Amino acid sequence: MTKANLLRLALAGSVLSPMCALAEETTATAAPEATATAEAAPEEAPKAEEDAEEAFPVSGSVGMSYRFNHANFTPTESDKAAFGTQQGSLSVKAHYGFLERFALDVNLSASKELADSYYGANSSQTSIKSTDFSDSSVSLSADIYTIPVVDISISAGLSGTIPTSKASQAAKIYTTVAPSLSLGWEWKRLSLGAGFEAGYTFAKYRTYHIEGDSAARNVAQSGSDTGDPLGLWDLSESFDLGVKILDALSFSTSYSVSHNLLATSGKEDAYTSPYADTGDQWGMVSHGFSFGLRWKALEKTSLSVSMSTRQPLYNKRGTEKTVPIFDWETDTHERTKYGISVSQSF
């Protein structure tokens, strides 16, 4: 290699060496900045969570419904015997969830008879009953446990009524307290449920009493005690099935059985008939089916149609059990009822 070539290599090395050193310094300086940026990135997640608005714990809904029975479509020999009922109602509900597993619900409702009816009058005359509040209710519920593997949820509740109806106020009923237990299971679009509830009524009297202010003459002649017993214990079991047909359309059906223990006991003495009922008096067991379709028309607006039948467990002769899918027992089929309702959530 000539001296000229050695001189050229020396000059090239002297030029490239500072450039390589500068490149190494730049790389070394940029690396800590990249690392610092990567370490600082997770700090933005908690900030985003703080900025996100928490869901309001209280929700509610307002609903309007129109109910009528099948007797509206059945002609009778006399216009005076109107067994067809038509009723409109308005309900307001509030829901408060807390501590993840608990919820408090309040329900207020009022109803109005919309047509002349024997049943609407609660008497032997056909007339329209005045607008009346139903008994209000306050209930506390909690998710207790979920059974592993089968994913069956167990929940319990405790509800109490406030005597806002005229009937409860006239009967001097203070409240009805009802503990309940329910099971639930869901799989894809199918849901199953079962529940049990036992309600106990607290009242001033064990029988219905006549109001002295409005019926003073009757009280003076026969006393205020009618002898008609109040329901003391109300026991009910229910079995539910739900199917989500479409994302906005669902079908549900329910079967329930109710028992009632009256507040008075039949006395037994030397003059009691051997055919008389003595001891604690159980009311007639009733059962019923209900079917419903619910369509979520908007995000918080839903429309529902329903059909329900409730009747005694046995027929009039007491020989066979009834099938409460439809009222085949009465000539007017009045025990089968239909409903149309709309609900708006908030």
C-alpha cells in the first residue's frame, strides 16, 4: 500500500470517528426518554377512570296499563249482569342499588274502573268503583350466593306494604310483611326461576269491622264486627320461564300457587256439627298462569301485552283440578284477563 493510500485512510477515519461517537450519544440519550415515556403511560389510565362519570345509583320508571277480562266478549241474557271489567292503572317505581349486592325498591300505583261492572262495584250492583290507590310497597333484596358450576343464583328479599288503599284503611290493616327466597338460572337466551314468599298481615282486628262514621245505623243494630275474617298468612310459590326471541323482543310465562290462612279459628263444642270446619281455617288454594310479550321499542321505552288466568285449584264440584291456562269453568270466562302496558324508565 502506497503512502498516498495510507494518507487517504487516515483522513477517512478521522472524519467517521466523530460521526460514530455522535450517533452513539444520540442513541444513548434517546433510550432513557423512550423508557421514561413507556413508564409514564400507565399513569394516564387512573386519570381516565377519575374523569369517567359514575352511574347514578337511583333509577325509576313510570308505567300505564289497561286491563280487561274475557267477559267483555261474552254476551249475557241481561244487560244488568255486566261481568266484563275494564281497568286503567298508573304506577311509579324507584330502584336504588347499593353495596353491589343490595337493592331497595319502592312501588306506588293507582287504578280506575273504566266500565260498569259487577266486580268493579264489589257488590250485587253494577256500577263503577271510584279511583283508588293500591297498597304501596317497599322491598329490600340481596344477592346471597351463586352455586358454582351450575351458575344458579340465590337471592332473598323482605317487603312491607303501606296501607294507602281504601280497603286496607277500612279494615284497619297496618302492614303486610313478606320475606321471600328466589332461585335464578340463565343460559344464552333462556332464563328459569323459582320463588317462595310468605306474607303475614298485621291489623287492629282479626275480622272486618264496619266503619262507624259512614254506617252508624248498622253498627247500632248489629255491631261493628262483621265476622268476616282477614287473611293472616299468605303463602305463594312461583315458577318462571323467559325466552329472548330477539334483542328487543322477549317472551315470559309464569305459574304460581297461593295458599291463605284466615285470621280466625273455628270453635268446637258440644253443639258443633260433625261436618263443621274447626281449628285454623285455610282458604281455597288458587293457582294461575300468565303469559307476556315485551318489546323494547326505544332504549328506555317498552311495550307489553299479557294474558293471565287465576282460579281455584279444584272445580265447582271439587272433583277435578282446574287448568288455569284459560277460564273454562265459568260461562263468561271472566277469570281470564288481558293487559296492554307501556313503561318509561329513567
